[in-house]
Amino acid sequence: MFTETKVFSSSPKNVLPLPRLDENQFQSFRWFIEHGIKNVFAEYSPIKDYTSKDLELHFGKYWFDEPKTTEEKARRDFLTFEAPWRVVVSLHNKKTGEIKEQEIYLGELPMMTSKGTFIVNGVERVVISQLIRSSGVYFIENTARAKKLFGAKILPGRGSWLEFDTDSAGTIGVRIDRKRRVLATSLLRVFGMETDEEILKAFSDIDKVGYIEKTLKTDPAKDAASAYLEVYKRLRPGEMGVFENAKSFLDAMFKRSERYDLSDVGRFKLSQRLFNIHAIKNYSPQERLLDKKDLVAVLREIIRLNTTPGALSDDIDHLGNRRIRACGEILRDRLIVGMSRMRRTVQDRMSTIDLAISNPAQLIFPKPLISAVKDFLMTSQLSHFTDQINPLSQLEHKRRISSMGPGGLKKERAGLEVRDVHLSHYGRICPVQTPEGQNIGLVSQFASFSRINSLGFIETPYVEVKNGKVTEEIHWMDAYEEEKYLIAYGTIRRNQKGEIEDKEVKVRNGHNILVVKPSDVQYIDASPQQLISIATGLIPFLENTDGNRALMGSNMQRQAVPCVLPQAPLVSTGFEERAAYDSGELLVSEEDGEVILVDSSKIVIKYAGSEKKEKTYELKKFSITNQYTCINQRPIIKRGDRVKKGQVIADGESTANGVLALGQNLNVAFMTWGGYNFEDAVIISERVVKNDIFSSVHIHEFSCDVRETKLGEEQTTPDIPNVSEERLKDLDEEGIVRIGAEVRENDILVGKITPRGEEELSAEEKLLRAIFGEKAKEVKDSSLKLDYGRQGRVIKVKVFSRDKGDKLPPGVIKKVYVEVAELRKIRVGDKVAGRHGNKGVISIIVPVEDMPYLADGTPIDVVLNPVGVVKRMNLGQILETHLGWAASKLGYRAITPVFSGATEKDIKEELKRAGLPESGQTAVYDGKSGEMLGEKITVGSIYLMKLNHLVEDKIHMRSTGRYSLITQQPLGGKARGGGQRFGEMEVWALEGYGAAHTLQEILTIKSDDIFGRASTYESLVKGEVIRKPNIPASFAVLVSELKGMALNVLILGEKTLAERRAEEERFDEN
């Protein structure tokens, strides 16, 4: 494959290179370990006993020991990758003044792997980020009598919601936790503004309409005491209003940080919206409480909005109002849940323990703490089974954002507005990549350059422009900050010095697009690609492809199966190297050094420097992934090579020389061929099959439990009753299949026998058994056999045994895992796709000699339907075909960045340089007749991927098989060896054609006529005439149900068994 590259870019080199693509995961987990846990301990420390007079438990310094297993061992042996967690705890005895300090082992906390995932019980999982509404204040509008009236919501991090509204009479009220409405002035009195004069003075400059005056007139409370009672009555309507109770209740609700906390984000949003303060800082618990200044500011803003014509409410879908909860924050929240459970246990023990001999270890029961985190990783909607089909799918899974999950939206209730692309998504969330089903718009991806700031808001980088010249100063901005500036697009023309060449420049300013002089531009995009995700950035000529098809292209790249012989795309975008590098699937040198040994399983590098240390890198060979594809690392360096730190030394799956390689470059022609490419079907050449171009390895794992039963232990053995020697030839002395054995469906993988229960013995037999000893007990065959429709070669066997000290479930003595690998060549029915949403199913594999060919004899590999291009508006595939043709002739990889790549003029020049027609179309000859086809045809090189929708996993047929016990009808589904259901609508179709006999046999002998189907089989075997069908079993079920309703049904004309047999004998004689 070509290693030389040629870059086609109309923009200067980006000031900012692509950041590390999985950094958000690592950054968030680091924050959790260093600050999140610390904050939780600070919040719950000290834990006091119920009386607050005897004991106090303080948490001090904490740390983690080294994990007990490696990542690879955890995957291989089905363990959890976790680290021991220890904390120093001190117990203060208030009565004696004694302090006891102890180091406590809290348990094992799951740790993040070097790939940004978690391994729980050997399964790799990823915690995705959640996009939620931020804490803070929001101004909303309601319509009453055709007039807009404004209100507000104050959403804290913890505590009661406040919802303000203006009614048609002009009074402003508030609901606390959606309870009954209280007048806003009563709440102001509770917060310390006692007199009418003080309240009126706070609004005198803005309230010209008299909203506050009207509210005061209707307010029954005239001082703080009556206000406390008024609010308390609305919140607790059934209770007696006593001032002390009301005061303690409301003060606890709003003035104690344990019950009410705006959070750092909430306080920042409040200050930003009401006081125009934009500085991010850590606030004290006192600053995170609401005060009268905040309430006055909220009411002033409501009055301002009510009195300003054309005023607008806040946009809740704006990314300035929505923030990201990354994995660290989610884990911190789960830890808080565990900590509150642990606190209750500690307080219970404090009340029962002897104070004189108590120590911290006796009080702390840490199980709820660890189980809260582990339960989250195993069961939460935000903890996913990692998508490991290929390196891109892994990387993009870590960059996924969901609006669903705990505290988020529900897909059934989410409207169009929240799913839609918003202006503030620019450079933060990809506008293209999202699922196509009911999750559309609720699940999205981070844009390629975006990052999360300390408060969870998504930021994107911009380069400062001074006097029309682009500097190298980078500024990261959140969605609200960006709206203040004039920002130009990254594709504008500039010279080598960075000066903007255009006389007039299009810029964004909030919701407006303006045209200004270069000297007025304040910022410019850091890169033309910064608004799209990584998968979308891998589509060349994205700007020439319809958005819907680009969405499909982005999603289908994540479904590409790794090929045995990967090829980097001839037409790339420049994202391929970085995507492969940050996926974690490549092997990278840790230091500078020299390669002293290379083979298929390991690489040894001698490091440069004084110590001359050697480091051995083990390569992953035929490892199984979550989606049953295969990881197989291959060295790309030779012995004697000098390597630098960070250099790629081995390729993983779907990479070639460190470049992402999801598919194959193939010669393509856009033409019809005998109708075989009708409706997106794809015609491929036999050469593609013979040369293993699209062959892929798939690994399936099968497991077998050896249990203790009431009648004795099960055993693995090659000595299985009533099984031929031929079927046992590949089993070893333990009864386990040997590595390297070729196996097909129903072959034995693990020979296992289970003791069978014996009949009740008579007294004489029991006596004889007691005298002469036990004879060999009966056993039954319970071997593990290869599933229906599977075949392959055994590549790995793992045995876990209780005798060796392995942890196994109760009742299991031994567990055997067998991995079977299968090489799947491409076949008719497999799904292939390009990067532009141009997908199709293979309809025919044609011999090379019959495929169309070019004038120089080059045969075409793939024939695509030209009709599928025009109506889908994905012209990017045509431009890719032309440039790919030129690149393959000239021997380089073309790099054409999205939005600033090769132009039509560039492609024509390259075709001309390669000695090819500038139109990209040429004469094509019919492979069968040798005649030239009538018109010139578009040919070239296109990048196609084989998707993980393989016909082998889906194709299924049934002639005979099992039947349902109750209805006696055939089972459904491939897994149960079922048939196709001939349902109500299918019956209508046959009725419409009057196909009575076909319908009769489908509803009787092919279904639940038990007697009829047995006799039909017999007739077919003997070559006799098929007999008449009988009454189906489902009719008997109906009769039984009617009898259950006390309706006696007699079937007139039903024959007895003897009559039926006599009739059959007469039938046979005739």
C-alpha cells in the first residue's frame, strides 16, 4: 500500500492540532480520584451520633494501592480491574476528649483502564457523558389573555425548586416544590426584608407598572412572623401554624447548606444571568445559599421582562444552559448515595457500642460505599457495554453524550425542540452524527475540538484576530461567551503571514450572520473541521454529501468489521492517524530505543540511555471483543530499527501502518449490469473473495458449568455413553476439545456427564445392593456442543476450577470456556457500504472474466447503481471515485480535509497528471461479449467497508424441528430452530388468490395437525400420495377454552381413532 501522501487543503495549517480524543474521560476520572472523593468526605465529615454529644468520626487522608491484577489478566480471567482504597479515620470521644486514629480498608474501587474504560467481571464497559439542564435561574414566559407574562425558575443543585410567575391581576407569586402559590413578597420577608418600605425601595427604580405594590396589597403577611406562618401554611396545609415550627422548618429548607445548595454551577449561572459576573471560582457553602439579594434580582428581572416590549424568555436548549455530567461527577454522585447509607450504619453502631472500648474499625461498614459504585457500573443506563467492533467505534463510544438517564429526559416524552440541532452546538456537539431510531437527537457526539470546563460546560477554541491578522493566541469559549464576538469561519482565505485576503468577511455574532471588514473580525475558527465529530470528519468531500446520508455514513463506519488484510483509504481526510492512535488499539513505544527482537507475539526494545534497560511488549493475538470481532496486533517495525517515544510499533485491528483502515480500496464502475444492482444491490467480482479482500475473523465464546447435583458431581470426560469414537476424537483426557481442532455445529466442545436419578428400589434390591455394593450408576450426556449454524477452529481454552482457588458461583465446581474462531469470506447477502451512506447488499459474485473491464484490461471489482447517487444527493462518493482513481495511478494517498479539501479543479488536474480523462469517465467493455458498452462510464477507486450485518448470522431455514408444547405449532426464531410465522395478513394474501389447497396445508400439516404431519412425513418417505389433513390442535385448544367457560362443544363428524385407521387402510388399498 502507498505510504506517500499528498495534502489538498485550501486553508493554512491549523494553529491548534487535534487534542487527545479521549481526554474528557481521563480528565473527569482524575478529578473524581483527586477532588471528587475529597469533597464527599469533607461533606460527610464528621459523622456524629444521634445525640451529637458522645462521638464524632472524622475522615482524613485517603489513597489507593496498586491494582492487584493487570488489565489483561482482568479481561482474561473475568475479574474486576480495581484498586484497594484506604483512608485514615479518627474517632473523637467528646466526653473523655480521647482521639483514636486508624487506617481503614474501605474495599476495592473500580479503576479506569489505559483506554478510558472500566473492566467489571471481565467485561469492558464505558461510562458515557450526560447532557442535563444546569442549575441556576431561568426566565420563562406564559401567555394569559393574549399577553406575555414572565416568570422564573431557580433550580438548585440540592434542595427545593422555586417557581415564580406573574398572574393576570399583576401580582407576582412563587411555588415551592410545585406546592400551592405564595405571594413573592411573603418569601422576601422570610429572607429578611420585613417592612413594606424596604421592599418598595428595592424596586422603586424599575417597577413603574406597580407589580410589587399590587402584590403587597393582596399579601396577608405584614411582617416576618406572619410571612413565616403564611408560607408554612401553604407548604403544610393540614398542620397547626406555630411560629417556632414554621421558622425552624423554612430556615432548615433554605438557610442550611445540608438541605439547600445552589452548587458552584448554580451560583455561577445566577451571578452570570443576574449580576453579569463571569468569573469561575470555588464558592464557600455560605455563598451557595440563596439570599435576599438574589431574590430581589430575580423579581427585578421578571418586572423588566414584563415591561419591555418584545422581551424573550431564556432558551433552555441553549448549550449555555445545559451542562455535561462526565463519568467522574456521576461516580461522585453515586459515592454520595453510598456514603449516606454508610453514615446511617455508623450512627446506629454509635448508639449501641461501648464508648470506652470503641474504635473506628468497629463503626465503619464500607460495603454500601463500594457497592453503590459497582451497581452503577453494572446496571446504570449511562454505563454501556463497550462497542468494540473496530477502533473508531470504541473511540466514538467514549465521546458519546446522552440526554437520557437518571435526572435526564425520557425518549417517549422528549419533543422536537430538544432533539433539534441548535446554533450553540457549533464546535461543541456534532450536528451530523446521531442515531436514526427513537433516540435521534437525544444521543449525540462531542465535536472534534471540544472540551469540558470545570463547571461542565462545553467549550470550543477560537483564534484571536488583531487588525485583520490571525494571531496564534487560542481562546476557549463557552456558548454564551462566544455570542459577544464577531467570529469568522475557518475557511476564509489568508496569506502566509496570516493576513485575511478577502475585502469582506462573513462572521457570526450570536444568532446573526454579518458581512464586515477584515479589521473588524475579532476571532476565527481554530479549524474548519471543528464543528463535526471524528466519525463525520473521516468522510471525504462531506461538503458535497447530503446531511442525512452523512449521518448514515458516520454511523456505518462504526459498524465496519475489521478485515484480515486492512488497507488505508486512498482518499483520506487527515483524521485517520489521530483516530487510530487515540483508540488505544495501536502498540506505542514508551521510550526512545532500538528494536532487538521482533516476532508475531512480542517486540523487545532496548532503551537508549545509560541504564540500557530492555522492555518487552506483548502483542494481543486473536483476542475476542465484546462484539465477537478479533483483535490481532501485527508488528510494523524490523529488528535493528531505531524507534522514538510515542512511535507506533504494532498495528491493531482495522489499522494499516498506524492509519485507521476500516475498509478496502476497490475498482468501481457506476453502471447497471443485468439488473443485479437494482435497488442498491451490489455486484462484486470473484477476485474480492479469492484474495480475501473482505475476509474477517469472528470469535465466539462458549462456556460450560460443571455443577454439584443432589445425586453427585458432574464430570468432564471423553467417555460419554452412546457417542461414536469419531465425534470424540478431538477431546483430551479431561473431555475438553483440543486447541486447533476444526469444529462444526453440534460437535462436542466439552464432554460432560451428569448422574441420573434411579427408580425407587424394592426392599429386596436394597438388601442386595447393601451386601454386594453399588453397581455403576446411570449417567446422562450433558456435553457442551457447538451452536446451530456455527463452525470454526478452537483457538483458546480456559478452565477455572475451585480446586485451583478460582472464585466460582455457588454450586459450580469447574467452569470451562472455549473460544472458536471462524474466517468469514464475503458472500451473497452481506452488507457493504461506502463512507457517504451508500449502503447495499451483495446480490451476486461474478467470475472475474465476466466482469466489465477497462481498455487496458483492468477488471472492475464492484459495480454500483448510478441511480442511487442522484436521488440521494451524496455526490461525495463520485468525487472520491475520481480522486481515488488518480491517486491509485500516481501512487499516493490523497488527504483532503473536510470543508477545505480538494476542489473540482484539483481533481481534474490530478486526473490529467495521471494520464486519465478529466471527466473521470472512460470506455468500459462487457466481460462476456468483449464489446464496448454504449456510453462512457464513471470508474475509479472507492473505499468500501464490510458491515457487521453478516448473512451468516441471519440466514436460517427449517424443514422439521421442535413444536410448542401447548399449541403444537412450530417454534419461532433462529435460536430455537423455528419457522416463519404465516400470520393473519399472509392468510389474507392466499385467500385473495384463491389458493385454497396451499392455505389448507399451511394451516394443518405444516403447523399443528399432529396426526396429519406424522402421516405426511411417512408418505413422503415412502413415496406415497399425501393423505387428507385432520383437525388442527389449535382447534382442540379453543374447544378446551370454551369448555373452561362452561360451554360444552361437540364436534360433529369427528371420527374415532379406529374409524380413522380403517379409513386409511381403505385409502392405502385403493
